[in-house]
Amino acid sequence: MLGLFVLWLPLSLQAQLVLSFAVLGFMFIFMTRPNSKPFRLMTFVFAGILALRYAYWRTTETLPDISEPLNFIPGFVLYLAEMYCLAMLAVSFFMLADPLRRVAPVPKTRAELPTVDVFIPSYNEDPELLAVTLAAAKSMIYPKEKLTVYLLDDGGTEQKRAAKDPRQALAALRRHERLKALCAAMDVRYHTRARNEHAKAGNLNEGLKISTGELVVVFDADHAPVREFLKETVGFFNEDEKLFLVQTPHFFINPDPLEKNLKTFARMPSENEMFYSILQRGLDKWNAAFFCGSAAVLRRKALETTDGFAGQSITEDCETALALHSNGWHSVYVDKPLIAGLQPETFVSFIGQRARWCQGMLQILILNRPFLARGLTMAQRICYAGINLFWLFPLSRLVFMFSPLLYIFFSLEIYQANIMEFASYALTYLVSSFAMQSYLYGRVRWPWVSELYEYVQSVLLFGSILSVVRNPRKPTFNVTAKGQTLEKSGLSAIARPYFIIFFLLLAAAFYSLWRYLTEPAASELLLIVAGWNLINLGLAGAALGVVAERRELRRNQRLPVKRHALMHLAGKLYSILIHDASSGGVTVEFIDEQPPTGSSEHFNARVELRRNGKVMSFDVVRRGSRQQNGQTHHGFAYAERTPQTFMAIAELMYSDQSVLQERLSRRQVRLGFFTGTVRFAFWTVSETLRAMRYAIGMIREQAVQSVEDAPILLLEGPRQAPQETATFNPADNEVRIYA
């Protein structure tokens, strides 16, 4: 009680400054032992003291007078945005108090293992991508008589095959027949349904009707599992009869738009690692780890209690988990990459995916009201409400972006403070916030990167939020495009708002400098706001690099495999080392002697892989060679795409889980705040210049194109005869030419 009294006790600025530095000192001491639970909790306590002192000062001292609505209304909006961030900070402290790390239980005997149905829902994915996922699912370590793989095709439904548009109907029919043949060749069960109802949830529920396995595994069409997937997950169901879910992380082998365009994919932790490596483990402590739509195992008996997968929202995964948790079922999270998937690489598809997540989570918040749901524990209510409320971040991020402009351009005082007050309360709070961010997420998130991800999403998700608020039942499920390529570098089709915001903030920076130099008594508040705007300008500049998309022609992402094999080539047998593999080919090094060279770089060969006495072979064609680390590496493409080829691809890419773990661990390296800030400042300058170069190039191209497309007008000379035109008459099968 005494501590709570001190939090709300008015203090002089000098006393507050001493208190802030003392609390920061204790916080940094307790941060030195992150693996100690008592030290971790004390770190949270001291960070909370600074946050609550800031909230007290912000509430009692900084709000404009209510009698001045032009100042008070935007000032109060900014205050609400800050209080939202403080509330989310408190929720994150609660969720991350004691993250769990699970270890797979000892597996049961073969006879005691449950039957497993694998569902791979599909809509418009390329059959070759599906074939790799099917092959990987078929290759999982599990008794074959207890494992059944289903391809649930929503792209070849009766509804689509009977579409009024004959082109759409023909495309659906061809897809239907092609996938049926693929599944027959790979010993996979193909199933489609009459109508496309309730999107992915409806497709999965259709799969429940035609299957009988005790456990159900869900993989997205582009999520290929490693061989150990079931070995690492199924055992948990034997330990808890009320367990409905074992969720594993989504691991991606291709970059998202930020990683690709800023060239960070190989060295910087990916965006999703913050959620899967930290937050899901924290949720697991409170029995609140939720279904993420793929890479998960579910108990059929539990799904039957809720009539299958939920379909009220467009994020059926989280909604399903909420329903089952409310019914007293339990969940487990295994922090181990057991699938390799694809994420959207173009900025348009990235924003489309995030808009669906945002709208779906807010649908759950409004329609399902997890904070009031019966059957949930208080801890589960806090966790679900926090996860759903997180998707309101576009509102607060945009408020923080535009608030400084109100003072710079219009002199509206929406935040009343002087330099001393700001240093005593706000600055120390900000220092503790950045320190806690590094403490909790430093291994999986570099400084300023969270702010950049939030900003690039906020600009276009604002409308998505308003749409859900107006009509929570309106949003519809849209499939995220994957595996897209760009033939040339250029600006994203939705880049314009980011340039407008950048130039607006740039103008504000120059205008604030002009005001400071020309006004006889420039206020201290102007310095604070100008600094705030400068940080926002840095974010906006780096964001221009995200929407300035780099050329990317590689359709098939490679994984390092380091696998010994034999190659039959030109009548000889060679021993080779396969360095990496993709769904398009392999890179090999000849160990004993180099292959023959001829006038053509293209010649056929056969590769043999051996595992546990079994031989797996596939044909390849050489495409070229290069020197790397003093060795000659040869690139080979698969000669044909047969079921055997796809099984070989799965064997090469997904037989060893340690390949994914090593790639994940290599990127998860802490970057200090100073180093991260310098790196981010470099992005701000370099990426702004690159985006401007792309913009100038596009303007020039459009100018040239407009000249080429302009009509040619003959101002003098004889009038030309009309050109001939041709039409095709399907009735008489004749081509008729008219002059």
C-alpha cells in the first residue's frame, strides 16, 4: 500500500529526477539476470513504477485546459493513445512474467499412437507448391497405417466448376482434374466440396466430415513440415486428456517486403519471431497459447464440442482457440521450428494479409468479447483481450505521427511541458521503455524495427479498423498471395501515401527550424516537438525503402542442406556434396574429381540419395557453375516434376529439423541500442534516396510512355483512308475484314 501511495504522491521536479534515476539504476541491476524469475519480476516492478509516475504526471499536469477545445480535443486524443500504450505494456508484462519452454515427452509405443489426419487446405496455390507440401507431409516419421493426408481443394469446387464465366469454370475444372491426378500419384486423398462457404473454416470442417483420425494436423498449402513434426508434438496429447492444441511456430524461408527491400533477411531476426519465440511462450504459461491456422495438431474430440472450426470471423484460428479454451480445454506451445513456409514478398500482398489479421482480431474483440467470455480464467481473458486489442496500434501510431504537426504548423499546445519536466518524467520513462524492449525482445527484434513495422502497416490499416467498427460482420476472407516475383525494381502500387506523409513531415522539420531561428522567444516546447517530429521523419524515410521494392526473380527459396549423394553423369559415378536445395534444383560440389566440360553447359545426370538403406533417385540437368570459397559449385535443375521428384525434394529440404533451427539461431543476435539507432539512421538516409531514385525513374518512364501513346495528328496533307479492322464471327467461323 505504501508503494502505491508513493506512485501517486506529488513530488518536486528535483525529487522526481532523483527517484527516476534511482529506479532506473535498480531496474538495470535486476536486468543482469534475465533467467532468474525473482529478478525478472523485480525488473517489471521498477519499469512499472516509472510508467505509472509518467501516467500520473501526464494526467495531472500536461493536459490542455478543457475550456480551450482546439487544444484540449487533440491533446486528449494524444493522451488516450499514450494510455493505450501503457495498458498494452501492462498486459505484455503480465503475459511475459514466466514464459514456458516445452520439451517433447517420451513417445508411446507404436500400437499406442493415435491415428492422425493431415489437412492441407488449398484455394488457388500452384500445384507444384502443393506437391512439395504433400510430399513433406507424407514423409513425416509416423506409422504409415495411422497417417492419412488430405488435400482439401477449395479452388475446384462444384460451384467454381459451374461458374457462369466459362474461363473461370474451365480453369477450375482443369485444376480439379490436375490435383486429383497428383493426389492419386502421391497416395493422398483429394477432396473438394459443393460450395465455397465460410472460407478456410468451412473447408476444414468439410475435412472433418470425411475423416476419422483422433488427431487433426493443419498445414497451409505453402507450409512443408520436417520429418520430426509429429514426433515433437503428438506425445503431449498422451499427457493431458483435456489438451486440444499443440501449436508450433511458423518459420519462413523467404523474406517479407521489409526484409527484402532493406536487405536484412539473412542477418536480422524476422518480424514473426517476436511473436513465436517470445509472446506465444508467455501465453503458454497462462494456458492461452492459441491456434495460428497452420503448423498445429488438434484433438478431434475437442473440435466436436464446438461443431468444428469457428467461422464467424475471418481469423478462424484464434476464434476456434477462444471457443475451446472457454469450454475448459487446454493448449500447449512448442517453440521449435518444425515447418518451412512462405510469406508475402510484395508490399501489396503483405498489407492484404495484415488487413485480414487486423480485421479478424477486431471482429473477435467486438463479437466474441473475450474479456467477458464465460469459462475463461482471468489470466486467459487478459491474454486474449491483449492480443485482440494489440491490433488497434494503427490508431495510436498515426496519432503519434501527426500530433507534432499541430504545434509546428498551428501552435496548438496539446502537450504542456517544459524541458525539465520532460526530462524528469517523459525522458526517463522512454529510457526504461527502450531498455525493457531490449530486455524482453532484444534477441528477436532490433531497435526501432518494431516502430517501422507498425508505421508501414498503420497507414493502410486505419481504414480496415474503421470498416470493422462500422460493420463487424462485413469483412470477408481473402487468400494471401505467396511466391510472387518482381521482374524489375520500382515503387509499390500503394506507395503514394508514404511519400505524402514523408514530405509533410519534412516540411514540418524545416518550418520548425525556421520558427526557432526567427521567433524572438521560441518556447522549449518547440524543441521537444521538433525532436519528436525528427524521429517521425526518420521512420517515414525508412518506410520509403520498404515501399521501394527491389527486383526479385527467384521463385524458389533455397535451404542449406550439406548432404552426401552419388551422381551418375556421362557414364561415370561421382561422389557429390549437396550444399543447398530448393523446389527448383540443387547446388552440388564434386568431391573426388570434377565432371567433364563440353561445349554445352546443359547435360543430364541422375542423383541418388540414401537414407536407412533406402535409395531415392531423381534426374537433373546442369545449368551452370560458379566459384565459391575456392570451390566450384554446380547448379542443377530437376529434369522433370514427377511424384518421385517431389518426394526427393522433401527428403532434401525437410528431413533435418536442425537446418531450420540453425538458420533461426544465426539471426537471433542482440543489437545494442546505440548500434541499432545508427543502423536505423543509415536506413533513413540511404532508403529515402533509393526511393526517390525509383520515383524519378517512374516519372520519366510515364513521361516517355505518355509521349509514345499520344495520338498522332496530321495538321496538313491528304486525309488518310481508314485502317482495316478484323472481327471474328463464331456463328459462321469466318474472319471478316472491314475497311
